[in-house]
Amino acid sequence: MKTNERRGRPSTMDPATIQQMVDGYRNNHLAAINKLLGISDAHSVSFGLKTLKKFIADIEFFTKKVNPRIADGALGIRFYYAAYPKENEWNNFEDEKAIGKNYAQKHTLVMIPTLKKKGGDGSYQDYDFNPLDRSTFPIKEREKEQPITLMAMSSDSTDSQSREVMAQNHGQLIPPAEATVEIY
């Protein structure tokens, strides 16, 4: 499909609904977090389109490298709510210099690839997986005692890719960035 061709209508939402949802978060959840932790937590995260497109392309490429039969429709991304470490715990954080300590304790999002598979009950579920590690691809039916997320398992392999999980983090947080760029 060419970039100037379109399929169907774009996804839309009513601006009043968006504002109501954003206000609900800021007035309740964010206010409670700020009061409890004594911080000014982030209330939004943005990622550049180039970063998102690369992450999606990487998921597709490395998944198909392991199993070319997996359809694009079976792939997805789960957004985990996360928080950067406290400033005094930042020394163990691998991205300390790239991110900056002004992000300490603030909310962020971590994106993890998902793969849709049929479960034992016949329903399709989106399972977390790591396209860089074949052993994390979900099996047809999971044993009840098997953990849902296999990515946290460490590998004894000397292959550096098998010890890393495909994930994306570090969008621009507001705050510390200026809120003047936001509509909601």
C-alpha cells in the first residue's frame, strides 16, 4: 500500500470524552500518586513516529525470521505502566545517562510485543513474547503452572540477543517536559 492510499476510516474519539478521561486520571489517580509519593508525576508520554514504526518493523522482521507463517494480524504490542527508579537507586539503571535523573520515579510506558495464540479454552489471547528468543514464543496450549510472561527467564546462551528482551521505553514525559504542547 502506498503512503498516500487509505483503507477505511481513521480511528476517532469524541474530544469531550477524551477530556473527561484525562481529567478523571489527573484529578484522581495522578493526584493520589503525587500526594502519596510527594512528587510531580508524569501525566503523559509521547513517542516519535519514527521510533514507533521502527519498533513495529523490528517485531515483524524478527518474528518472521523465527516463524515466517506468523501473520501480521497475530502480532500486537502491550503497554505496561512502569516507573523509573528513585534517584538514589538510579546507579543500577542501565539508561541513566541517556534518560536523566529528572525522570526519577515518574510514570512511563514499556512496550512489549504480543503474539495471539489459541488457548486451551479455544479463545484467542495476546501473549507477551520476545521475537529475539524462540523459547518465548507462546505454545498452542499453556500449562496452568507455566508463567504467562516467559521473557523474564534468563538464558544460559552466549548469544547476546537471547539475553535481551525486545522492548521500547523512554518516550518524552510531561513533566519534566513542558505541558504547553498538550491539548488535553
